[in-house]
Amino acid sequence: RTGRPRTATATAATRHPAFTTYLSGPLIMSEEGASEVSRHIAKALQLKEAGNEHFKKGNYRDAMVAYHEIYMWVNGFSEGSTGGGRMPGSTTRPVSAEDMKTIKELKVVHHSNLAMCHLKLGNMEKARDNCTKALMIDPNNVKCLFRRGKCYSQLGALDEAKADLTQVLAQQPDNRDAIREMQTLRSRLASHKKKEQKKFAGFFEKLNADEADGPQAAASANSHASAADAASATGVDATSKSQTQGTANPDLAAECQEYDIGEALGPAQAFEPMDATLTS
């Protein structure tokens, strides 16, 4: 392996004790003698600085690669006693409270800076999700609250955006970016409210009109039903009258007589009984 430089640029990463331990070499202590957690923290800080340099140059995808690797170096640790080493069956290595604080900060950096890169690339859903993961570690992180508020606003979740920006302004009332974003958001909320009121007003007007038309429609239906009943009754009377007139029709009587058999009936004759003589 090639030797590591004994000096480094005075950045936030190199000022961290773990980074100094990692790069200083034999002047302080050998790399092999450095604790595992110190080496991991130092590497994560180095990746953070590399990602920041890519971001400043607009190389957002390269920055994302560096930020993503941060998590690989700080995952697998938990706060606990460092004297006895890893407990049997444990999936994490215990570290001191101070080291765990640094590890959590680096995890927030990982998610927060990834979110910023996704914002620049227009990936609003991924940016929002990374902010949410960071806020699960640090619920009051102003940067993540602000960035997630912007994501919610772009995604149309105006109430959620307002909630996040309100938290930002509660912590930093003079935050100009948050004030500007909140003013824009309030304008959008007012416009959205007017649209909703107009939509529901039209709905209620239609509902009232339907209720008003109900009695008229019922009266019209009853009128049509009465007219239909009258027409039906008229048809029955006409049929009955036609049948009655048909019976008195002379042509119909003559036709019936044509098929009559036997003698025609003459005038009625009086019935007179004959005398009968009884013989003894």
C-alpha cells in the first residue's frame, strides 16, 4: 500500500480528531493502531469533503456517489461499552457516546446532501424521502425541514409543505429562504382555496337546482299519467260504441240471415185448445 501524506488541508474533515489520527501516520500513531471506528469516521469525513467539491462544481451525480459511500463507512455501530468488544450475536459494534454522536451527524449528512443532489436533478420524491430519513435521526434539522418543505410544495402537498416551513421559521424566524418560500406557498394556498370554494359552490348550486326541480318533475309526471288514463278510457268507450253499432247494422243482419236454415217465422198465432170427448 502506498504511504499516506503526513499533512492535509485544514478543512472541516481534517480538523476532526479521527481524521488526524487516520492520516498522521507514525508521527502520532500507526494506521494499524488506530481504532476501527476512528478509521471509519475519518473515511466518511473524507468522502463528505469530496462530495462537497463535486457539488460545488455542479457534478451532482459524482457528489451523490461520494455521499452514498458515507453511509457504508458509518453503518453498523451503536452506542455502548467499548471495553468488552462486540457481544455474541450482536450485529453492531459498540462505540462511545462521542463517536456515536459523530456517526449520527454523518448519517444526517449522507441523507441531507443526497436530498440536495436529487433536488438539483429534479427527483422530488427521492429528495423528500432522503429528508424524511434524515429527520428520523435529527427531527429538528433546519436544512432537512426546509428542503423537504420545498419538495412537498413541488409535489403539490401544500399542507405538508406549510408544516415543515413553519417549523423552520419557528427555529429561525429570520431565515430569508424560508420566508420567501412561505410567501410563495401562501399565495398558492389562497389560489387553491378559491378553486375549491368555486368547485363546491357549483356542486351545491346543482344540488339545490335538482331539489327544486323535484316537485315540478313529479307534477309533470302526474299530469302525463292522467292524460294517458283519459286517452285509455276514451279508447274503451269508442270500442264499446263501435261494437253496439255493429249489432244494429242491417247489412250484418242480412249476412247472418243468409246462413239461417228452416222456415221464416210468420205472424204469431193464438193458441186455442180443442174439445175432447172422453169415452167410457
